[in-house]
Amino acid sequence: MTEISERPDTTASALYSSIEDTLASWRDQLVATSHDLHEHPEVAFEEHRSARVVADLLEAAGFRTQVGVYGLETALEAVSGNGSLTVVICAEYDALPGIGHACGHNIIATAGVGTAIALAGIADELDLTVKLLGTPAEEVGGGKALMLEAGAWEDATVSLMVHPGPPMAVRTQDMVTQGRDRFRVTFSGRASHAAAAPQLGINAGDAATILHVALGLLRQQLRDGVRLSAVTLSGGDVSNVIPASASVEGEVRSMEVEELGSLRARFLACVEGAAIATGCTFEVTPVDPIYEPLVQYPFLADSYDAAMRRLGREVPEEAVVMMGGSTDMGNVSQVIPAIHPAIAVHGAAGMPHTLEFASETKSPAADDAVLAGAYGLACAVVDLATDPDARAAVLRLQAERPVGSTRKPAYRG
């Protein structure tokens, strides 16, 4: 094989063309799979059909594929090539309860598959191992955090994925997400007849109400950039019975993972106050692993943006920081050079996690986003693999990484 450093300057351009040709030849199958996932949404840890649909497409492309890996029934691994630089591509396919693919994970999954297929076609020339991980339960459950703990990224040099959204103009390196700690509070009181003997009851529903009021007052004392929120999951069944139990799901978010602990403590002080005020007891249990802030690897981020510009998509030259949301890809990015850029669904008016956006993730613009996202990720890998200094840098980081260091515990606060 010709050494990377001996290739002419035109090699990257030729490889970009190869990626375009491969994606064009697979377009119909990628789009059909995106639509199939959209029409059959499955929520966290229940994505059995979705994982199989994605695996079938990868198997058709010649990947060595297995569903049910790293301790998760709906996780998958697909591998092609046997090179010295291992590229791990993440494919999410879980949906949101009630509103389906309102976060566009059908686009994420098929853009990931397209990236993997495009890179597999040039893996020997670039000395790559191409590995796609189907990572369940991003919306809730922290699938990537659990898979990290199980060793899914132990052989990774870099890791990539792409996320759809409404039209936005922001550089990849300026896209940041917050760390998140999510937990459930259960208040326990005592039931009683609300009319005949209200004095005998201990109202757990009142505790939930006081908690929401306390949190609302606390927000005005928090610094800009941090978030806390809560929703009552249950607080009684009928008006003539004082509820003995109420359940509230809460979360805190910050760009500083160390700050999550202090935010959680202030949240739980409100919980304790609500319990004292009503005479209830309470229990706090984790919902999923802590999601860590996202770190974008500069070389890959800039290369992805350059690919978007070649497609005529808007990417500003100046910094415009976009902050919001959380992702378990943040956990991956803390231990592996990674990117998690956005791909615009042109013409989309809704915001993610709405019914409006759910309808827009199965549209001609969404189909274009699948192919554009795959092109951008694959081209970023080409740039990395063909730049001697950049390639050496990530391989050196991998070599210096202590064995087992990517197996971060899926920490729950």
C-alpha cells in the first residue's frame, strides 16, 4: 500500500469523489431505511426492530455484524476493514415516547450507516478499521455511557456521529452541550378520604406542588447557563382521595460536570423542604447515567465544516456558540477524540422534540440531510487519515491511553 505521506495532494479530492459515488449508489436504500425507522418508532431499550433493520443494511454492505452486544440487547456492532486507525461511528435509533422520531434519530442512524459504507469502500487505501456502533437509549438511559463501561470504545482511535436540526449557522467546534444528571423523587404520604377525613391524610401531591414552586423560586438565584427542570409523573388518581404517593422526575444541567453535584444538592434541598412542609417522606433514585459535556475534536470539526461548505451549506467563519441539550456522546468525547456536528434539515420550522419536527424528519429535506451528514463525516475521516501530522496525533493519543481507560463507570449521582 502506498504510504499516506507519499500520496499526491489530489488524493483527498479523489477520495471525496469516491464517497459521493458510494453514497449516490446507496441513496435509495439509506432513504428507505430512514423512512422505515421513522414509521416504526421504538423507545429506549426497546429498539429491537430498529437495530435489526440497521444491521440488515450493514450486512448487505458486507459488514461483520452482531446485534445484542456490550450487555445491551438492542446495541449492535458492525465492522469492516482491518487498518491501524479505528473509526467508530455512532448510530442512534431510539424514539421519544408519544412523538416518535422528533429528534431525528432515523436520520442519525442512516447517516451513520452511510458514513460507514462510504469509508468501507476506501478502508484498505486509508488503512482504516471502520466500526459502527448502534447505541440505544440516547434520549433516556445513557446507552453510550453503559457501552463505554463495557469496553465498546476500547479499540477506538476516533468517534463520530451527526445530529439533525432546523437550519442553523454554527461551526461544529462551537456546538456544545451540557452535562446532565437526571433522577426521580418519590414522595410518600398517607391516603385518606378528602371530604370525610382530610385531617388524617398526608398529601404527597402537595409535596410535588411545593417542590415545583420552590424550584421556580430557586431558578432566579442560579447563574446564567445552568438549568434545572422537573415534571410530575404521578400525583394522585381521583379528587376525593388524598394521594399517598407522588413521583417527580427532575434534572440539573451545566457545562461543568463538577457543578452538577452542587446543583443537585440545591434541587434536593427543595425536595427536603417540600417533604418537611407536608409531613411526607421521600426517596431519590437515578434515572440514567450522568451525561457529560460534549468536547469537539478541532481537526475533525473543521474538516466536517469544510465538507459542508463544499456542499453549499452555510457554515460561518466566526464563532457563534450554540449551547443547549445534552447527549451521552459527551461521555464518549471525554475519552476519545470525537465530533457530534449538526446537519440542517432545510426548511424545517419546528424545533427538535416537537410533533412539528417529527413530521419534518421524514421529508425530502431530511433525506438530503442523511446523505449530506454521511458525506461530511466520511470526508472528515479522509482528511484525518491523509494528513500525516493529524493521523499521527490521534494514533499517539490512542497509544498513550492506559488500557481500560475508556471503560468509564456509568456514574449515577
